Amino acid sequence: MPKLAQQISDLAARKARPKDAAYTLASGNGLHLVIQPSGLKQWQVRYRTPEGKRGKKIVGVYPEMSIADAHKAAEELHQRVRLGEQPVGMVDRIKAANRAKTEEEVQAEQAAKDARDHSFTVLSDAWLADRKPGWATATYDKAVFIVRKRLQPFIGTLDVRIMASKDVVDVLHQMGTNAPSLARKARQYLNGVIEYSIQRGMRGDDQVLRLRGVLPKYRSGHIPAITKVQGIGPLMRAVDAYPGVIVRAGLLLAAYTACRPGVVASAAWSEIDLDRAEWTIPAAKMKMRHEHVVSLPTQAVALLQGVRQYSGGDYVFPGSQSNEHMHRDALSKALRDMGFKGRHATHGSRAMLRTVARERLKIDVDVLEAQLAHAKKDEIQAAYDRARFEDERRQVMQTWADFLQEQAGQKTVVEMRRAAG
């Protein structure tokens, strides 16, 4: 996976010199600065339609179009694509401007722009951007996944100003049948977008959506987790036999460290020190907004050393073209495919550690709570515990990984292997 592009600086754009052939400088979100042999510098946006078709459009010329404006143009183009509309570039705008238009055409274009600006796709993207600063990275990533993959493809073109409950009932009901937990989140996010629109005067104060009772009845409960010793061996053997290299490594790391699925899926190499056998998770990724240091057992270190051959970018577990890193739902799906639906979820590895390590390995519950980064009522006590249990946690996680291997009947450290085919 290529290294994730950072936004280009104005200095780098100005210093870019022409070469014998055109070349590009990436600036993130599909935006590239194309430097032509003539010295002309153009902003190009690369995109992919919901059907998977790739394309690119020139949206402006540097420095007439600034870096900030180019990124805004790129986001607008991506929104058009997600709405199923034809992407518009600089040449398209020039052609349209040169063509004489009737008054009716001008009015139709203005109406279409007005509807687009108030579409669910545009406003839900604005809501996500508004919420992002207050969310942990994993929380934001999950919201982006549900909004852009599960909602926008079906209701993205709807005008939020007049969107009614009946317009979203079928989408939520279908989602509730196939993925109840995602459907509940989708309903929550829908209401969030509507509230965002009301607060900005796009809907009246009484124009809320009536979505109570829309989802099929679902018997919720604790996250499924294997907490009996006799179930751990079959689980670990199934995970080790899973054919997908990246997903298998993610599941094993989740089991060895008991970290939350979203944190595992978004693990970055910059957070990991293999020499010290430590994984420092930044506060922004943690539910409680505290930096968390995880001691890596020898099994996890060997696992991460092996996975490097598949990961050439910033993230330990590379994702698809549309995701920078593996999505945490890929872990859950793998467990379901292995037959553990309703018996064990990725998040269940946390309950498995707390229960089995406490009951079978007789590990102090305070040490386990520190490892799981659970909340403490007193922040001073929480900080004290994180420091106090550092050595104990290192020993505990090695003991836990050894125990998991023992239950799986493995004699040596799990090695990465290439997937067949």
C-alpha cells in the first residue's frame, strides 16, 4: 500500500520545477498537482464512482487556484460522484460558460445546485466534519463508514430540507434485518444530521424524523465473547487457519493485546516500537482520551515483524482503495465466516482476557483494568494506576499470549504465511 499522501505545502508547490515529462505531487483525498513540461501547474482530482470506474478531472490551475480552494474543489467533485452525478472539471465549466443558455436552463441549473447543496450527501459530510474534532479516530471512522457506505448510496440525493421519515424507513429496516448494530448507529447518525440541519435553519424546530420502532426487534445484550477455557483453543485454531493474511494478523493482535477493534484496525507503524515491544496508542484513538501504552508479547512482536512485508504504508493493516487502513468490520466478518456469530466478536477478546485471566490465571483485577484502559472515577488514580502497573502488565500480557498458544496447541510463535493463491 502506498504511503498516505499529506497535503502539499505552498512552498513545495512553488518550488516544483518542470521536467522532460509531466509528473504529479500528491496532496491527499485524490488531489494531485500536475507539473507539465511547459511549467504549467494544474490541479487534478482522481476519483472512483460507486460502480468502481476510475477517472480524473483537472479542476484548476496553480497558483490562481490556491491549495485550500483546490482541496475544496476536490471534495465537491467527490460528493458529485457519490451523488451519482457527472463530475465537472475546469474544461467542462469553460465549455458550459461559452454556451449560450436560456433563462429556463439557468433556473434549472440553479435549482439543481440548490438541491445538491442541501442533499443528504453534502450535509452529512458537513455533519461528519463538524463532529470529527470531538470524536476518537475509531468513532469517526465508524461514522464515515456507515454514513458513506450504508446511507449515502441510498438516500444521498434526497433534499434534507424536505426529507421525511417515510423516505428512510425502508433503508433502515433492511439494514436492521442484516446488521442490527449498524442500523442502530445509522438511525443515530441520521438524527444527528437532521439536528445539524435544524440548528442551521434548513428545517423547522419541529421537523424531526419519527424513527422509533422502525428497526426490527433485536434482542440486544452483552457483546458475545468466549469466556470459558474450553472454547479458547477452537477459537485460536480457527483464527490461525483463516486464509486472509491481514485479517488473520489483526484478529491475533486483538487477542494478544485485548485492544478495541477500531484501535487494532487503525494501528500505525509510528505508534509501534518493536525494539521496546511497546505500542503507544495516542489519546485521540482512545475512548477515554488518554494515551495508552500496550506491552507487546513476543508473539505479537513476531506477528508484526512478519506483517511488514504486506504493509508498505503508514498503517499496519492496509485497507482497500477506499479505506486507508483495514476496517474493523472486516475482523467481525471473519469471525462470523468462521462460525462464531453470536459466540464471539472481536471486541469480545477484551471480556475473554478479563474473565479468563482473572478466574484461571488469578491475575489481579486492577492490573487487568489498567491493561483494558477502563475508566477510573478519579483521573489522578487512573494516571497512578497506568504508571504503577506498567511492569505487571508486561508480565501479564506475555503470560496471556503464552496461555492462548497453549490452548491452541501451538509450540512455537505464530509465523505469518502468505495466503494461498
